[in-house]
Amino acid sequence: MSVSVDPTFVKPGQTQPAEALRPHAEHAFADELAVLAAQDDRPRPARWKLSPWAVATYLLGGTLPDGTAITPKYVGPRRIVEVAVSTLATDRALLLLGVPGTAKTWVSEHLAAAVSGDSTLLVQGTAGTPEEAIRYGWNYAQLLAHGPSRDALVPSPVMRAMGEGATVRVEELTRVPADVQDTLITILSEKTLPIPELGQEVQAVRGFNLIATANDRDRGVNELSSALRRRFNTVVLPLPASVDAEVDIVARRVDQIGRSLELPAVPHGVDEIRRVVTVFRELRDGITADGRTKLKSPSGTLSTAEAISVVTSGLALAAHFGDGVLRPGDLATGILGAVVRDPAADRVVWQEYLETVLRERDGWSDFYRACREVSA
Amino acid sequence: MTGIQESGRSAEDARWPLLLGVRHHGPGSARAVRAALEAARPRTVLIEGPPEADPLIPLAAGRDMRPPVALLAHAVDEPGRSAFWPMAEFSPEWVALRWALEQGVPARFIDLPATHTLAWEGRAEAGDGPAAEEGSDAPGGTLRVDPLGALAEAAGYDDAERWWEDVVEHRGAGGRDPLAPFAAVEEAMTAVRETHEGAEGDRDLVREAHMRLQVRAAQREFGGDAVAVVCGAWHVPALRRKAAVADDRALLKGLAKVRAELTWVPWTHRRLARDGGYGAGIDSPGWYAHLFGAPDRPVERWLTKVAGLLRAEDRLVSPAHVIEAVRLAGTLAALRGRPLPGLSETTDAVRAVLGDGSDVPLALVRDRLVVGDVLGEVPSGAPAVPLQRDLDRAQRRLRLKPEAAEREVELDLRKDTDAGRSGLLHRLRLLGVEWGEPVASRGSTGTFRETWRLRWEPELSVRVAEAGVWGTTVRAAATARAEADAVCARDLAGITALAERCLAAALPDALSVVMRVLADRAALDTDVGRLARALPALVRSLRYGDVRGTDTGALAEVATGLAERIFVGLPPACTGLDADAADEMRGHVDAVHGAVGLLAETAAPRGSTDPPPSATDGPLARHGDLRARWRAVLRTLSGRDRVAGVVRGRAVRLLLDDGEVGQEEAARLMGLALSPGTPPGDAAAWIEGFVGGGSGGGLLLVHDERLLALVDGWLTGVSAEAFTDVLPLLRRTFSAYEPGVRRTLGELVRRGPGERADAVGPGAGAPGFAAGLDQERADAVLPVVRLLLGLGGTSDDTPDDPSAGTSDDNSAGTSDDNSAGTSAGTSDDNSAGTSDGNSDDSLAGVGR
């Protein structure tokens, strides 16, 4: 029996277990990163593995001079990636905002992988994130045995990134309690982290930067203070630009989830998914797809992620209680639940939408009737 | 990068005539033109533009002439046919003009005369005017290939505008040779035109022939090395080409002509922008003006301006923000391989750094700075605007003289001339020219009659001149003005009023815009009260439009949409109201009821007499069930306990009047509302809603003693302390009745309600009448009644028929209590019924 470390406790970024469920970006796309680095002759900021131009190419995809094809990691407006990379190059912190399902985490991971070659310096923001997760903690055995010293200090990912000149990521920054968020202010403006217990400080090395992601439309978040907000350049990741793109995303994710939940296979009819996506998009944008009628928007976010869950639960309903085919009736309840978050105002919005838009629409009468039935 | 840096020439060996190919409204071109003129010092400057404007050139030197302005050419006999040559401060043409005036060098316009252009205009389809052509450097209307696009593509750019900006407009003043860029542009354009041989439109060839002749004439006059030409880059190779004079003259032979006049008119940045009216083809006039005006560091200055604007709007923007935005814009430009941050880089930087990633502040920046609110000025010496001319013609045609003395005219809109007069006066009012003032008609109040008080004040001429910015004809100007007003209007009522005015002024084009704005506003408005206020006016317009013979399809569609929104929003809005709000809401319910009736009525005959186009088919077809849906809403209202009493009572009454609810059912609902459990105040409010407010409720009580008995029974049951509370409300309700009705009611009550137990149904029970109905004698009245009501011969839907009115189908019996009414109200089912057994307890000993 060999004494080995349990693979799930591998120190992040050191070795990569072959059977990891999901490899880190820098491992999964190591080849592309290597090719880019080899052919990258543009100036690189200090401690960047690639030039800003190459980082943008890595995310947006393209063909290199020698013909190597780089797969696009982010499909969306070019502007978004360009602004994000430029922000990091001007050593400003980057805040990625967006509703669920807009690839915030995905973009931040790939940015960190391309810029610093390491996407594992990560702070998971939760309502219980302590200050130690951003500054430093103590190894109490050491502390008691030898008193305060650098050895007794347990650095946070942020502190390590400062020392190494790397990119650190903070996920779900708005979930972090406000007082803990504020520890970032000095780090971002002074680029230094004082350790008063030792009378020392950690100064950030050139190349240090921070990418935070946050959801700006969820309820119950801790709004960023304006002092902290000022230290970030903000990029809002948009929802899918077209109905087709969104239908595609929803259909793909629904298939994956269906498989992993081992739902009985139900032909999910792209038409029904398209209807759900259309309803969500129209209500979210406050305008009908043909651009002719304006609408009130309900208070919910109606993100792509919610559309996915509506379709998934519709499929489950159809499989277990229906006739095995996804019908409007299976979706109506889910849609109602997603749209009507505020029972008074949203209900009016929804009924207005039903009566003034859906009732008239050709080929939607079954859908309209199903929605009307559950809304009455 | 394809910069235009090196070109071995210098000012000495410039090729004459000096051909300065520019992009119209390009600030970089403007700077380059000025530098080139300074360096070469020609003795005359020729500019692409209508030669008839030559006498107007000196006006450009005046101090009260402030760009943006436009040269406006219009056909004398037809002011609606016009063309514009807009010039901003940063237009190369304007710069050349000013340089010539400052240096005392003669300047001339050399394009094809407007007299031909306008005649041409008449033949070409609308929208392909010289204004459009002037604007885009690629004369897209006549030429299929885009020359700049071809060049940009060759340089590896996907956007031609951006390429031009990078290589020409954003070039700093660093180049040593001011003529070099023009030589390079000429070379490039020559190459493009060689590749696209034959792609020039007919009009281009003619224009270029004319310009060549003019250049030649100028060379003869001023000498071979003294002539500079400022024209679109596209034309440069053609002007350089040696062509036989005879050929050029041949091309110009036999061109159509119209009598044209030119003048300067003030212009705005918004109109230079692509999305406004006669666009000049640039979407960022404000940014260009900034580039042209900023002495140095354009990006820093621009972002400081943006910060100032955002601060004025109470956004927190510190100098540190501006610094970071400048850095980000610079890095972005480098990443994108551009020599200098352009508008897109600064916009991205503003969004990410100053705007917290949001597009909302950006919209503001775009509106105020990128486009900008700059309004030009023209000296008063400029010739009269065509609007005045159009007005003169209209006045002559309609025999309506402007007179200083006040007089009243009465117009019969059924006559063509009078309708024209009314339209003109309404249009002028829209334009702020208050020549006529509508006054209440004496005598007839029909919708086809209007009375106006006319008085022409001298300052109205000034108003007409001011209104000239909106268009060249009264109609076009009023349309443009109404559209602009609609977009800026603050509230729904304002827009409906505007819609009424547009109808009166017979401006169908403006009406469609107004309707779109109205539909948008209505969709976003959450206050049912405002919607309910807007609907009656809209329906009124609809009927009025019918009188005028205007197409009101769009109007009907919007009105229907508005009604639908009210139907959805009304029930939740009627709950939890205090007394005043409830009274107001009752007014809204009444107004909507009337409007829905009118709306359904207006739509019905139209649908049957002339089949409407398919676009309006939907809404019109839906009018039929509009009433049914409104009744469903009323039912919901009448059955919901949380709805204010006065509204509930009113809803029941309206349903009763429509014959939708029978007397039995009404009595049941009244019994419920007045049952002992209901707070007395609420019950009194219900009574007020049901029979109050001058709606003939008194007669209803006189004729249906059962209802009276219910009120009477309830009132005697009210406790002493509650009685004083409800007394004012009841007094208000009953004092509104006619004295005769009040007396009859008093007598009935004194006699005691139980006396005439068999009195059920209308017509029975009033003193002095027989107990039953004499069918024969009643029938004799019917033809006259029909005639009075204009019902014609058919009588299948006569609610006035006494026998039909009472024989409601009340068969479907549910024996539940309160909830029966509620569920009936929410479903569309019309035959929601009542049961006698259910209301027995409250009716016991009264009705039977």
C-alpha cells in the first residue's frame, strides 16, 4: 500500500491528476498557449506569459501566422475581451459583471491562464468568506510554538499572487460581506498588504492583478461600495446576442443535464425551447422580437440559466407525468414561476404580455392557452 | 498600417490645379485643407457646391453666421423639392470658404447648378437627393462600389470609415508637407477608379464634366498655377483627367431645368448625424467638432468633457477615473493597432471606467457630446426660407389672407376648401405660428364644424422663418415638428393630445410616429389611471378621424392595445383605495366603459363597408370581442371584495345597463353588498357607485322596487353611530336626483316597500300606471323609437326592446355564496348565473 496524497487534495496548479473531472484551462489548452507564446513577438508586460494581443487571440480564437488554429474560448463581442485584456495590461483590477450563464467565470479563468499561466489562485466568495481568505491566516500551532513569524503566516491566494506577480481571481465578489470586500481597497490602490503583527508588509510585484466576477442582478447581494467600485474597470458580459445562439446554448445544456440526471429521453422539440427563449428574451429586453412593441420587464433576471432550468423541469414533467413529448403545458408553470417573482407587479406584466403579444401571435395559440390556464 | 506618410513632393512642385480631395465633414480633411491652402496660397478657391450660391458666399464671413449651416436649394414653384448642402465648422468646404474670405481670395462653387440637380431630383426616386450623396463620400446612390471600402479592404480594415479616420482624420499635424496627403489620396483614388471603370453613375459624369469646365474657366481667368479645388476625394481623378471641352459640353447639353433659389439655413448637429432627417452621413458630429477644435491631446480633453457631463448628472467621477480611462483608451488603441484612440476606444473606456459597465451613461454621452446639441445661426440678411413661400401659396390657394384685423371664420369640414383651411391653421399651430385660434362654435357642435379667430401679427413672419428649420413646406415642417414633439413628450396625455392635433392637421405621416411613441409609452406605463385617461381622447380622435376621412387603422390598433392593457391592469389597481382614489377610479371605469363602446362601434361599420387592408385586419376583427372582454373585467371587479365599494357598485350597474346582468342578479349582488357583515361605509359607497352620480340611478330605484327595498332595508338596519357616518355619502348620492324622482322615491318609501310585492320588472309599479304591460300599445311606439335611435329596419339586437331587456338567461344556477360571483367574473363565461335560493335570506319578506 503506497502512501500517496489523496488526489483530491493536490496542491492547486502543481500537478494535474489525469482523471480530474474538469482540467484547468492552462492544462486543457496547454498546446495552444505554448504555440501562442512561441510565435508571440509583441511586447509583454512584466511577468505576463503572453502579450496582450496574444491573450486576446487566445480568447477570441484565430489563425496564427504558421497556420495553427486557436479555438475561440469566448463567443461574444470582441470589444468585451479587448477591454478586459487592456484593463489588465494597465494594471487595473477587472470586474466582470453579468447575470448567471454569461460565462463570467469561464472568461476570468482563461484570462488568468493566458496572462499568468495559472488560473488556480482563486478566492471563492460566499456569505461566509472571512478576511483571512483575502489577507492571511495563521498556523496556530506555529504561532503558539514560535510566536508571530513569516513561517506561522498562512498566505491567502491574493497574498501569494502579490508576491509572485500573478493574476488572482475572486469569484462572486458581491456575495462576500461588505467589511471583507473592503480589505481589497488598500490592496488594489496601494498594491501593498501590511502585516501589522510582524511590522512587515507584502508589496505587490509587477504583474499582479485581480479579476473579480459578480452577479449584478441577484437579490440579497452585498453591493460594492463606491470606493471599491472605483478601483475596478467594469465589463458587463452580455447575454447571447441572438435567439439562435441562445436556443443553441439552452438545447445543449438541457441535453447535458438530462443525461446527467438520467431523465428518460424525451424529444425536446427545438420549437418549444425556441418559444421559451423568445419569451425570456422579449420580457428581458422589454421589446418584442420584431421590434414593434415595447413591453414592461418583470423583476426577475430571466437569464439563460433560468431558461435552461425551465426547459429541464418541463422535460422531467413530460417524461414522468406527461405523454413523453414536451408540450407547452409542461413549460407554462416553470415560465410563470420564473417571470412572476413579485406577485403583484410581475403578474400584471405577465398578463399584459400574454394578452397583448402572445394572443395575437401565429402558431402560438396552444402555448397561449397553456400559459393562460396556469396564470388565471 | 497604411499611413500616408511619405511622398517625395513638396509645396513647390505641387501639381496645378491644386486638387484637394476630401471626405465631406472630415475634421482631418478640414485641417489638411487649411494647411494646404496656407502653403500653396492659390489665387482662387473652387468648392464642390451649387454655383447659384456664389452671391451668398459673402454672408459666410458675417459674425452672426455660425455653423452648422446648410445651403438650401429649392424649386421656386415647388418648395417641397429641395436639396441641402450642410456644412459644419469642421467641414473642409466651410474651412476653404472661410480661408478664401479671410484672405480676400475669390471663392466659387463649381458643382452642377442646383437648377439641374433639382430637376434631376424630380425624376429620381425620392431619398436619393444630393444631400444624401453629399454626405457619404462614396456616392452610394449612383455608384455600386464603395471606393473607400475598396481602399480600406486593401489596407486590411473591415470598416471604411475607420480606415479613413486612421490614415487621414487622426493624423496629427506632424506631417511636414501639407500637400502630401492629397497627392496620396489622389493616387489611391485614381487606382480605385481605374479598377472600377464604368461604375460611375450618369450623374457623376455630368457633374464632373461641369466641374472640369469650371476649373478650366478659372485657370484661364487666374492663371494655370493659381487654382485650388476642394471636392470629394472620389472626383479628384476625374478632374485631373484631360478631357475634350467639346465632350464635356456635350454631356451638359439639354439638361432639364427648374427655377431654383438658394439660401443659407441654420442646421443642427443632430441633423448632421445619420439618424436625423437629412443626414449628412456622419454619426458623431460632436466628436468631429471636438477633434477639429481641440488644440492638442484630443483624447484627454474628450474624456475630461465626458467626466464633466457625468458629474453634472450627479455621477461620481474623479480625476483618477479620467486618468484610468485615458490609459485604457490608449491600451485599447494599441491592442487594436490604431495610431490614436478613436471614438470606439474612448467609448469603451468610458463604459468600463466611468460608467460601471453600464450603457445608460453612454447613451447620455452619445446624445449630448458625440452628437451634441449645436444649433447654427444665419444672418437675417439671408434670403427668405421656402416655408414662407409655401405658406404664401397655400394662403392664395385657400383664399385665406393674412390680415392684422381680428376676424372669425366658420369652417365646414365637409367642404374641400374649408377642410384645407382648417388643416393649414392646425399645421401652423403645431409649428408655433398662432395665426388662428380655435374657438367654441356658436350653434352647432357637430364634429364637422370649426370656428377660428384669425389675426396675423407681424412677428408671426419671424415665427415662420424660425420654423424653417423643420422643413420647406408647411406640411413637411409640421410633420417633422410633430414627430419631434412626440419623441420628447413627457406624458401619455400629451401624446394623445398631439395625436388629436395631428389628425386635425391631416398629417398621417406624423400620426404614425406619434402612434408608435404612444404605443411604446403605454406599454411601459404602469399607472392604469393614466392609461384610462388617455383612452377616451384616443377613441374620440378615432371617430373624429372618421369624419375627416383619414386612415385610422394605426389609431384603432393602438387604442385596442391600450384597452387591453387597461383590462389587465384595472382589477389590481382597484383594490386598497381610499375614498378619493376610489371616486377617481370610478370615473376611469366610466370613461373606459364609454370608450370601449365607441371603439367597438367605430370599428364595426368600417369592417363591413370597406374591407380594411390586412395589416389592420387583426385589431379590427378583435373589436367585436373587446366588449365581451371588458364585461369580463367588470364582472371581476363586481365580484372582488377587496375592490372599493364605489367601483364594485359601478361595475354592477354598467353590467346591468348593458343587459349583461339581469335584475335578479343585480339584486343578488346588491343584497350581498348590503348584507349586515359589510361595513356601512363600504355599503354606502356601493350604493353611490350603483345608483349615484347622475347616471339615472334614481329612476332605476323608482322602477325596481326590489332594489329600493334592499336599500331601505339596509338603511333601517344601520346602527345609530354608523348612520351619521354614511349620511353624507347617501345625501350626496340622492341629492343628485331630479326633484321629481326624489319625490317619487320618498312616496314609495313612505308607503312601505312591502306593499307592492308583485312589482317586478321595469314599467311596473310606478304610480298612475297599470300593473301589466299593454303589449299592443307599447309596440305602436317601437317604429318611432327605432327611427330616433337610428337603428334602421333590423331589430335583432335591440336592447331597448322591453321584453328582451328583462328576459336574461339566468338559468345556470350555482348555489354557492359569494364565490359564485367571483368565479363567474374571472372566467369568460357570460351565462354566470344566480340562484334564488342563495339570495333568499337577504330577500326574505321583501321581494315576494
